[in-house]
Amino acid sequence: MFLDVYKSKQGFVSTWDENNHTAYAQKRSWEGVEIETLLGWANAAKASNWDEFLAQAKRVAASITWFYADTKDNIGVAALGRLPIRPENQHIQLPAKGDGSMEWQGFYDFSHNPKEYNPQKGYVTSWNNKAYAGLRSDSSNFSYVDRVNELIEPLESQAKLSQQEIWEINKTAAWSDLNARYFVPYMVKAAQSPKATPLAKKVAPLLASWDLRLRPDSEAKYYQGAAPAITRTWLNQMIELVLKPNLSENIYKRYTDTLYPVNNDPRSAQPASASKLIWNALQGKQASVPQNVDFLKGQTADEVVLKALENALTELSNQYHSTDPNDWKIPVATMGFSSKNSVGIPWADPSHEQHLSTYGNTGSATFRVVLNPNQVTMCSILAPGQSGFINQNGKPDAHFADQLSLFESYKCKDDAVSQKEIDQSTQQSITLNY
């Protein structure tokens, strides 16, 4: 078997447009410094203070966010990566020309990378959101509508939190309806309008009292309450009213292909891309991104929201053959650990895929580290298990899927941290001589 690989001056060719005699290559800022990046990553674990931490962070060419904490109550965050200096005539939302007129002018010094030490707010949080103000990206679709708000809200809710309260944020965020917090207030306001139907007025308190979480019932069969069903159906109606008339077919499909997790979903959920456009449209002149298209077609935000709500309630009444919101239940989405990675490449046999009865939007690797001056403790989850090894007979390792129950119950296992704990926990030691 032969595989032809093509490379231009800018990088490896990833796409061909034969009709227009054009090839597209991907230029990578980390190419050629992979080993330096690896060493910076490894040696960061040896850093004993913020300056030593940054010295290793400077070596990392990959774009990623690192977090710092020590036993002296210091915390910090740094956005890593070699950031290219692009020519002024290049618009990053479009491919750069490969004729030499848009070549990178070098890389910014690491001092240009955003970093913060002991922020005044007293915490650092991230969930693949915009790392700093002014960051532009060609594909990340950054917006105020972001799942990081599910972490920020409980952190801002009180001055101090216990270790357990901080850990519980993991669970509450994992069960959050990632679209709800932006639109439920609009729906409640619309439902209280004099123009609202009696059924709309009836659901207003249901929406207002909802904690915006997708909580499974006692049998893990349906989500509790009618609010999840109302919110999802309303969002679909808003898509029909606001987006469909204004977007081309391919763009419309891109923004509406995934709104919520589906059964056996292995992905980490985000707010719907459609929600970001709808949120912007509802802001009108207050929108942070100026509007050049009137998505609301001359109507007010309140009018469109109410129309979508009334349409949603009619749809739900027909779907469930009932006007009683207590009958409107959405089945709980299940979760899968896929045999393919995030770009669709197989990394295991499908027979070894793992499944859970309830979808949880949390990391498969989760750590809780407590840094006290006299003691450091850690517990972790690495679902489905800490070993991915499968022997030649197809038998998985004993630790292949033994942490699924921890993952599903939002618990963690204690880890050995001190030398004494490590020695006591060690089951086997192998010395490599080379």
C-alpha cells in the first residue's frame, strides 16, 4: 500500500480543489519544535514557583492554556503557544495566499502571550472558552454564549466555597442545559405578556423556577420537569423564525446540525452554534458584534420570542396529545466512549466501546488537587479506565473500564502523592536499562 503525501513551503497539503487548480496546505506554528515543546511540558512538573513555571511554558509551541497553583496560596494562568505575526493584508477567516505575499513575519515573543498571576477575583476557570479579550479565531465561533458560564456562575455565587462545593460544580455543570441561561429569562418575560395565551402564562412559573439543569428522574429515563422540553422546542422554533430565512442552506446546516447531545454521544457538549446567532439577534443595537442583517425582520425581540414560545407550546401539545406541561418529558440522553477519536480515526475495536445510561458533560479525566502548606492530596477519575491495553487475544486490561462507576457518580479515587504513599501503593516496579 502506498500513500502519496504532498508538502508545500507552507506545510502539508490537506485539501485539493482540482476544478480551480488549487491545493490547500496547513501551516503549523509548532512544526520543528516538537521536542522542545515536549521538554517544556515535562519539566513544568519540576517548577517550584511561578517564574520557573513560565520558563517552561515559554518552551511550549502548542496553543493551550496552562494553570498554576502552589502551597503558598498562589494561582495563575498562561495562554501558551508560538503566535505568528501575520501580514496586515491577511484576513484570518480566509486562506492565506501561497504565492509568498502572505508569509508569516516571524513569531511574537512569549511576553506577548496573555498570562495572569493571583487574579483579583480569586479563581481561574476555563472550558475551552476565549482565553483573552481580543483573541480572534477562524473556527472557534467565540461568543458570550459559552459553557464556561456554567462554571463561573457558581464560583461567583458566594465569597468562599468548601472543597466539596467546588467539586460539586463539576456535576452541576455536567448537567447544565447549555442553551437555557441565555433564553429562559426572555421566555418568562414573553409568557407574562398581556398578549400571551393562558397556556403560555401557565408555563411561566415552571420556567422561572427551573435551575437550568437536566436532572434525570429516579429511573434515569426522562429529564425532570417540562422546562427542558419547552426550551428545546422553543429553540427549534427560533431557528425556523430567525435563522432559516436569513442563512444559505450550507451555512444554516452548519449552525443547526447539533443542538443537544444525542443517544450514545461521546462528544463534549457545547451551547448550540445557533444559540450564538440567536443571542446576537436578540441584542439588537446592544449586540457586541454590530448587526448588518435584520434577523428579526422589523419585529421586536419580545414579539419574536413570544411567537416562538406559542408555536413551541402548540407543537408540544400536539406531540404529547396533552396541554398539561407535566406530560412533556424528554428522554435522558445516553453516553458512549467511542472507538474513534475526535476526528473519526479508529483507536480501538468497536466491541470495546463503553456505554452509560446518562450523558454527563464532564471530562473523562478529572482531578481534584488540594495544596495545603503541610500536605498535598489528590483524587482523580480517568474514565473508562486508566489502561487502554488489550492483549493479543482481545482481552482488556483489568483497569480498562474500572472507573466508569466513579465517572457516572461524580466521585473520584484517592491517589498516592507522597513518596511514602507511592511506595505503599506500588504493585510492580520495572527498571529499564539503556
